[in-house]
Amino acid sequence: MKTMPFGKYKGQRLDTIPRKYLQWVLKNLSLSTELQVSIETILTVRAFYGWDDEAYWDAYPMGYLPKSDDELLDEVFKKYE
């Protein structure tokens, strides 16, 4: 799983970073194509499965995703490697 290479969440997996921060990064920073695609993919998957709902993040305050969801995200990222 890809990790954030800089900033407040440096070293953390992208799927554990709050949606609003990822959206801010996309809008305000110049990113490598790889990182941009990874963040866009995370946001798309979260939106599709409802993970961008604030109630989800209240239930999983550390950004934890159940193992089966982690496996799904790993499969998605393998397509972009």
C-alpha cells in the first residue's frame, strides 16, 4: 500500500489519511503522476463504498479498514504499479 511521502501524514498509508486532507493535497500541490493517481484512486474507492462518509471515520478513527477492504485496495493499487 502506498504511503504519503511528505507533510503531516508522512509515512502513513494513503487509505488511513482523512478525505479532506487528500482532497486538499490534490487541489493545492504539484504531485507526481503516481501519487496523484493513487490519491484519486483512494478517493474514488472510498466514495464508491461509502467510506468517505464521516460516520465511517467516526467508527474507525485511525482510518482502519477491515482486512478484506485492505486486500481490495491492494488489488486496486497493483493495477497502477
